[in-house]
Amino acid sequence: MDLDAFDWGALRRAMLLQIEIEASHSLQVPAESLSPGLRAALELGRNASPERRQRAAALMHAARAQAEDLLRRHEVLRLPATPQRAFPFDGPVPAGQGDYATLSSLLGLPVISVPAKVAPGELPVGIQLVGRKGEDAALLAAAAKLA
């Protein structure tokens, strides 16, 4: 999978929009009982334009097709766990920290993250392995080879 050619942040935002849309239609609690942030997210979902909904759906469909094609040809996908190395605890969380986790979430695929070997003094980096549906044993075997 060409990580540079794929807009991971856009996929994550499309999936969040879908969650906001679904939650805005199904959540049955008084608005005043929700945090301001959650209320704002639900409002975004409720007011999303048809064009924005279509763009999000198209992006999720394209990502699904690309990943399914790769998984037909490869038993396990090996991807970075995050777009960057670990970050200091006292620093800000990078904006794209969760971007690479969206693919397995979108498809409901088994995934495992394993630490990669790094030179002494370097911040750690993880590798995520994404497997085919129902083939968890192959995924765990691949992870054991990396460990």
C-alpha cells in the first residue's frame, strides 16, 4: 500500500463523520447531559451536507477496495503503527496519531502492533500487522516472527 499516496487523515475524518451522523440519529439522551465537544460533533453529523456525506462514503469505499485487493494478494499487510515515532509524554499529541488505525477499523480486520527494533537512544516505533478476516492465527504467526 502506497502510504504517501493515500490520505490517511481524510479517511479518519470520513469515518468520524460517519460516526457523528449515525450517533446524531440514534443517541437518545438530553443534549444538556452531553459535553460541549460531543454536542458539537453530533451537530456536525446532523448538519453534514449530502455532498460531504457522499465524499466521505466514496473515500471509505475506495480505501476498502484498495485494502481488500491487497489482502487478496497478501496474507498480512505490514504498515507503520503511527505516522511518526513515539512522542514525548510532556509534548502535544501529533494530529495524525490515530490515522493508520483507521484501515483495520473500517474493515473490521484483525490487527496487532509490535515494536520495531531501534538503535539505542531512539524513540520507539511500532509496526502494525493487518490480517484477513477470520485468519487471526496467520496474523499472530506473522507477529511472532517479528517479535
